[in-house]
Amino acid sequence: MKAIRRIVAACLAASLACVAPSLAQVQTQSQVRFTDVTDKAGIKFKHFKGNKGMSINLEEFGPGVCVADFDGDGWTDIYFVNSRDRYGRGINVRNALYHNNRDGTFTDVTDKAGVPGTGFGLGCVWGDYDNDGFPDLFVTQFGKNVLYHNNGDGTFTDVTDKAGVGGLETGMFHAGATFVDYDRDGKLDLYVGTYVSMNNDSQRYCKIGAMTRLILTTTVGRTFLLQIMECARFCFGINTTARLKTPPELREWLIRRRGSRWRRCVFR
């Protein structure tokens, strides 16, 4: 019996000895680590948000980035999308195309390639829409979009008007886009997503008057506001009515309702 136990123990020890290295190998393989090599790679692009004071939703959308081997050398290149100065401050920025040098570094070839963008950029997508073997570049922008045709020699040509893809007929706030052959005819089609109705003359921020009317005239608005007040008072111990910057009619309404105490803190 003791001999059998010794044999079993020996077998178990041998099994564990075989399993242990395998487990260690799996553990080592699962410990993936990344290193920031931006500076070493020569990527100097910096996104310009474009805001003036508190940013609006347009200025929070960017930036976009897309990758492709635009010159067919077998190495992936990078295109960055930038915003623009919409407030006449004289700030000049552009998009950037970085060519892969095949040695872990990149070179900014934007000017040489002719793809700086033509407006406040939001997104981008590569696609060989004419099947010539070279990926073309489409950039979504606030205002008119831009389509760059790849000439196959490291340069691009703006063919937006010729292709009819400026997109102004659908609005100005073009968020994203994608190429897909939806009808299987062998040619890439283009789908462009447009966000909210907005133009250069649109109001930058919501007026408090409109919000006041919403709160005072709807049950949902009044209930929501009372919950916020009680949450602030109950959780943080502050006089919410005194600290809220509200117009007189709303402040008086709030004071009248302070007797209604909400014990449920919805944001805690």
C-alpha cells in the first residue's frame, strides 16, 4: 500500500512539474504591455480643439484618425484630422499625413501629398473607390466635406465637387463616414453620417429662459429639478436655492417648494 502511495505521489509530482512551466508560459504571454513611442516615432501632431471659452458640442467631437498603406509599400501610414479656428483668432492648424519610414519612425508628408483638409475636421476614412489599387481619402468636416483622390505617386487631388460628395445638402455637421459596396457591383459606395442641425449662425449655448419654461410647465421637469435639489441638500448639506443661479420667477418657485422634502438621493 505504501508503495502504491509512493508511486501515485511520484506521478503527481511529475505531472505538476510538466504543468507548472505551461502555466508560467501562459501567464507570461497574457501580460501584454504597451510603450508610448510617440516622440521616438516622430509623431508631432497636436489636436487643436478650437473652442473659445466653454466648448460647444462641435468642439468636443474631434479628432478623427484613420490608417492605410496609401503608397503601397507594405507599411501602414497614419492620417490625423484637426479642427479649425472659427473665431477669427488667426490660429492656423491643419490635418496631418504621416508616412511610415519602415524603421519605427514616421515623416509628416501632408504638404507634399496635398491633404491638409479644407475645414473644421471631424472624421476620416480610406477607401479605393475607383479600384486603381491605391486607397483614397474622405474627410468629414463641419461644412463641406472633402474627398482626396490618390494619384498613386504620393500625391492627392481634391475631387469633392467632381464626385458630388460635399454633403451640404444634408446639413453641415458631418460626424463620420464609411465606404462599403452595398449593392455588390464591385465599386465602393460612401455613407456619411450627419449630426444635429447646426450652422455658423447657430446659437452657441441654450438660453436659460427656454429651460425655465420647460421646468415650470412640465411635470417631468419639476420632478427632475426637485430631485436634484434634494440630492444636493441631503448629500452635500448646501442651500441649493441660494446657490442656484436662476431667474427671479424660478427662484421664487423653488423657495415655495422647499417644504416638499425628498428623502431619496437619486445621484448619490
